Amino acid sequence: MRGRAVASCVAAVMAAWPASVAAQELVAAAADTVAVTRHLLAFDLTRLRPFVREYDMYVMRGDTLHHIGVRTVTLAEMQTPDSPAGWLLTESRTGVVAGGDTVMLAADLRPVSWTGTVGRARLVLTFLNDSVHGSATFERSSAKVSEEAPPDLVASAAMLDLLVGVAPLDSAWADSVHVLVADLEGASVVPAEFAVIGQEPLGPDPLFGVAWLVSLRADLRSVQLKVDAASGAVLRLQQSVPAHVGTFMEYRLRIPFFFPP
């Protein structure tokens, strides 16, 4: 039972994809590279707007797509301790993998703090300059977290949703990021490649608009996103999952949330 709870915590809360041996290998490889510049992602912050979006969650097992719950992502304006203005990004999940996380962001979208829970498992992180510190707990077990945090860090799946909506996407867009991967034994920062890999019409008529197809890849792990070019909303997110869970997990935006009031 404990192993299943830990697996759920890793898969649903702690990163854009589950922690894995492949991720650990990437961290080891990254340790051999000396960073000489501070890489920053480019954003168009004028596109930031508060929002509430709901997604149906599915897992593909064999030839069957199973509905496992509902995911809600909310962005609201707020003040942060080190900035006169900032953002509160929350994600909640109901169903088989119930839980959620809250990320406090500065005005420039730097993560300030993050709290994530799944059942009795809990992760609390604080971001200070170029480092992240905190703890992961489950019942009587706990682990300290202390890692370097590059300025291009993607700290959660909801943060990934947010960033692709304000990135200057076009057919040639590509960039690199780091992804925070954490479980009850600690945390690691994994390098990843971020790129537009295609374009897809949203309907039979050009008036429906188009979506960018965006990929986030690190070794054998990947996240694929379908992003509305006009609004920046993530319409679909698909990520690889461990074999015992299924082939992939997918979030699909509920249609009413695609059309703001």
C-alpha cells in the first residue's frame, strides 16, 4: 500500500513526468557539464491573464482509454514576499489519483514556493535564488530536499501549462529547460529540450484557428502538448508513464473552458 501511495505521489504531483532511473541517469550526466551562463526562458508577460481550466484525465491501458478523474488548473493574481505582484498557480485532481499542488510565483514567473499533496504524502519546497530547499513526508517517513535550481526551472506540471501559454511559439521555436523531479527520497533537476514540433488546425475552417504541437523531452521521457495559438491555453497534454500504470496519461481540456466568458 505504501509503495502505491508513493508511486501516485511521484506520478501525479512531483513533476511534469514521474521520477525514473532514466531521469537519474540524466542528472548524473548533467553533473559533468560546467554551467557558464544563466539561461533564461523568453516570455511575453503581457499575455498573462487569470484563468480556470478543467481537464478530463485518462490513462491508456492496452487498447482502452480509462477516465480516471478531473484536473483543475487555476491562475490568480496575488502578492509575494519578495515582489509587489505575483501569481498563485494551483492544480487539483479528483478521482483515482486525488491530490493537488500550489505554486507561488513572482511577477517574472520565478517559483517562490510549492506545496504538493497526494493522500498522506506531502512535499513542501522553498526557492531561494538558485537553489530549492524543503522536505517530502509520508506518514512516518521523511526526506530533506536541497538542490540547485536553474533560472529556467519548470517546477510542476501546472507551471508547464502556464509557460507554454506565454512563450513566443512559432514553427521554429525551441529552447532548453530544467525539470524538477522529486519523490520521498529527495529531488533532482533534470535537463530537457522544449520545442514546437508541428501545427494542427482546430477545425475544418481556417476561422477556427490553429494549435501548436509542443514537445518536452528528456531521454526516453516526454510530454506532448497541444496549445491554442490564439489564447495560449493547453488543449491536451499527454505524458509517458511507467509500464505498470499504462501506455500514457492524457489531460483533455473540457470544451466550455476553451471559450472564456
